[in-house]
Amino acid sequence: MMDEAKPPVVPILHPLDVVDAALLRGDVWSDEVRETMAWLGKNDKWAWFYSISARARLEVSMLIDAEGLCFVDWGTISRVGLNPPAGATIPFQVWTHTHPSGDSYWSYTDRETLAIASAARIIQKAIVLGRGQIKEANWSKTPLLDGLSEKGPLANWSNETVEYIALGKSPWEMEVEV
């Protein structure tokens, strides 16, 4: 995990062989990998976003700030923190992170993060990705009847149903079609 927050990245879909080479080197911090992750996230290619995280065997987090800037951060297999980067504008539109060796669910750590985010009102939407799955939660100003908890700050987060997602057509194939 990095001690120092990286600057935002421009979402760019780099050639697959370039991304693969960086992953083989273990260089998840390369611009090519981080920019590709931002592109996949901004374009709702969540299954592909997850597949890179699983291949790297690391959790990845992406924050999109109020101005649409993307911040990509990598963590251990069981932890990637919500580290609001310097220069980011809150509230964040979305916080996405992966569980590269598991299912989509709100872990204890995730719930702590959402509780803090709720109290500080810094995230509007959260997404967790697991093996072929996506789970979302949306923040509400008022507690919800079917929130993540009956009371407390988690009551302000919706408890959406896990949806199953397939890889589908490769974004690299779509980009080269004329």
C-alpha cells in the first residue's frame, strides 16, 4: 500500500498487452494500469475492473470526486482504505472497491468506512465488486427502512441486492471496432 496519495488519473484504455506487462511486473501503480482502471470504472466495465484486481491479487479502490476526477488506490488482499486524496473535492460521487478473492458484501471494514462517510457526508454512492458480482449502496439524508442497519449512520445507506455481472465483450475489442 502507498503511504502517499497519488494524483488523479485521466481515464484511458491502454492496450491490453501493455496492461498485462505491467501486471506481470507487479506494477499496479503504473500510469497504464491506473488509467485503465479509471477508464473501466467510468465506463461501467465492472467485471473487467474486478478481473484486473483479481489478477493482481490485490484490492483496488476508485474514488470519483465531485468534479469527476478519478483516484485509483491499491491495497492488500483484505484491505484498501478510503483515503481521500489531497486535492479531491468532496462529496465523492462514488467509492468503488473490490474483494478480489470473495463475494460482494459489506464487510466489517466496509461498514465502518460507510458509517464514517455517512457521518461526514462525503460519499454519495458505494460499490463493492466480488467474483462476478456487484453490490451498491446509496446514501440518503434520512434513515431508510431497509438500510444497512436499523439505526445509526448505516441506516442512511440503502441495502441493494447483489447483482451478477458477466465479463461480456472485451472493451479492447470494442475500442478497435470501426
